[in-house]
Amino acid sequence: MQEWLEKYIFPAEAKNVDAEFVRWGTRLACLEMALSGTTTYTDMYYFEDTVAAATKEAGLRGVLGQTIIGFPVNDYKTPQAAIAGTENFFKAFANDPLIVPAIAPHAIYTNSDETLKACRVLADRYKKPLVIHVSETKHENDESIEKRKMTPTAALEAMGVLKGWTIAAHGVWLTDDDLKLVKSRTPGLRTALRAI
């Protein structure tokens, strides 16, 4: 999974992704979601203002996270520029009836600790969600345990990144302790986890 992401997906995105690519991809996704009965979704990608416009055009609702990542990408060349762009995104969709703007640091292994903390601060200042991939791959988990002596979930908790409105994506390699921590941070999640 990690090799697929780093050797294929990131380079393909660097080569192909622009606002128009994102607009048409979002339009197609919204059409498919509408046909399946989906009315609300969560997203994390680039050019998230374009995603928001296409989502509104389709009449769907979205919790839409502007990606923050520690290397140059097609919409923002630095994490600092992406964070500043996200603040503008928050302001543009502050009280929108269909769009909940979010900040989306990609993952613990693609951002510095300082960037992750800055994302939490911005989310909290505007009372918006933070969307992040957590324990998506075994490599991510193993690397965090080796370097930090704790899982990605525990490390994010220790940094204060999970101490607010957070949507953790994937969670494939969460340990039992990670699940307990997530459940303690997200009271509404308790019921959902029991139902699974």
C-alpha cells in the first residue's frame, strides 16, 4: 500500500491534477453518489474550493477538507501556504448550508509535528473539523512505533491533534488501545462502534 501511494499515486497526482481535473472528478462522484442515494460525504483532496463548488452545484452536502501535505503539490507548494489557503476556504464557506469546510493534514508521516499542531489550532479557532488519515497502512504504524515508540493514534493524541472535532479516515491498523482512545475522544462514535 505504501509503495503504491508513494511511487504511483503521488507522482500521478503531481502530473495530472489541476482544478479542472478536480471539478470533473467531483461532478462524476456527485452524480454517482446521488444515484446511489448518498446525500452527504466527507472528502480530503486538493483544490477543495473547486470540490465545494461542484458539490453545491449537485445539491449535495459535504464535509470538505483542504489537504495539507509536507511536499509541493499542485494547489499549494508549502504546508504554510495550504494552511493560509484553508483559512480563506473557511471564510468563504463559513455559514454555507451545504458545505462544512475542514482542514485535512494528510497523515502523521506526510506532515511535520509543527504542521499537524498548526492545523489543530486553525480548526479550533474556526470551530471546523480536522480530517486526517490514521493508521492507514502497516508501514505507517510500524514506522511510528519505531520512531516515536507509539502508534500514530497515540502520537497524534500526545501532540493534541485529536483534542477537537476530528474525522479519522481509514484506521485499518488501529490497536485495541487506539480504539479506546478514539472512543474516549468521540462520544458519538461509541454507539457507531457498538453497532459494527
